[in-house]
Amino acid sequence: MNKMLTSVIAVGAGMAAYNYAQRNNLMSRRNMKKMQKRITKTLF
């Protein structure tokens, strides 16, 4: 239960950071794609 909650919080924080970066164009498109792959690999 605790582990699940921690991962949910981590994913939420990750999504917030991701959206923030996207809005401010901090990362290039290529980096975005790499990040997305890494995130999905971590989750599933």
C-alpha cells in the first residue's frame, strides 16, 4: 500500500515537472521522446 502511494506521488511529481518543462520549452523534442520512453519503461 505504502509503495503504491509513493509511486503514485512520484508519477504525479514527474508529470508536473514534465508539463512545466514542456510549457517553458526547457527540453528539446528529442529529449522529450527519450524521457517518455524511460518513464513508460519504469512504469510498465
